[in-house]
Amino acid sequence: TTPRAATQAFRRAALRYAVRMVAPATLKAEQAVGLYLVVFALMLAGAPFVQGLGLWGVALALGLFQLAPALGIVRANLGDVRAGVGLFPVGVRVWVGATLMGLSAPLLIDWLVLSVQEWIAPAPAELLRELEATLVPADVPLWQVLLIVGLAPAVCEEILFRGVIARSLRERLGVWGAVLASAFLFALMHLSGYRFAATFVLGILLAWL
């Protein structure tokens, strides 16, 4: 029975591999747009319930309203979540390039985008104070700020916008069309005219990378 069981196990593994190779690795463009609309509606409807939670409310909103729907829809339509969101091993050069881009992108955006935007249409001082109070509260330890402001958006937004939406739009719009469309949707999700240009440029850089 041992050789027979081994043969059956091998056949099942081969069948699962064949299904993964044949099955689409991305959502259809229509499904990706539908996912975005669902997430957008959840963010609007859920914002009043998490605003009073400070930084942890930001993390909760990202997890419940962005990450969970993205993973759920990918799981329901594709089965293989890892392939559906584009989680594949990469080489050292990619890691180095991504790290350098991540470190330099904020400086580049501040120099090229925010400085021009502040010259043309400066953000109200009250808005900047509210944003600083939300993202860098004085009574929250630094490790929590880094975890929530740095890690939570990096995971949730990358999976939703670059892992699912950009990859799903690529076949319909081409590479650069998908990059620009996903960056536009990424900027629109932040619901701020004063931050739109900066988040749009950031979305282009992250999708291109």
C-alpha cells in the first residue's frame, strides 16, 4: 500500500500544479474594478467608526476594508492567493533596488511634487496639524508609529493596488496603462486633493518597481 499511496499523492500534487499553471493568475479587469469600488465604499462607510481609534484605527481600516476584501475576492475567484496577489520569490538585486527606491521616493516626491504643489495651492495649516497629530501622536511609542504608519500601509496597499489591481489591469491596458490607472486609483482612495499629486506619483513609482 505504501507505493500505491505514494503514487496517489504524487498524482494529486501533479494535478494541483497543473491547475495552478492553467488557472488565471490575476483577476479580470472588471473584477479588479469591482474590488476597488467595494473597498472605496467600505473606506467611506467605515471611516466614522475608526476615526476615534487614532493610529490603530488606521491599521484596522487598512486590514478590514482593504486587505481582507482583496484576499477574499482573490481566494474566491482564483483559489491560489499567493499567485493571485503576485507573491513570488525575487533576487537580491530586486530587494536592493526596492529598498533604495523606498528610501529615496519620499525625498523625490517632496522635492518634485510637494514643493511645486505648495507653491501653487498650499495645504491649509490646520489640515497639516491634524495629519501630523493623527500619524505622529505624542502619546504613542515610536515602535507603534513605525509599525502602523510604515508596515500596515506597505502590506495592505501594496497587495490591493500593486498586487491585485495593477496586475489585473495589465492585460487590458498594457503595462504603462495599468501603472497609471492603479496610481490614479491609489491617489483617489486617499480622498485628499492636497495629497493627490504626491500619492499619484508615489503610486507610479511603486507600480513601476
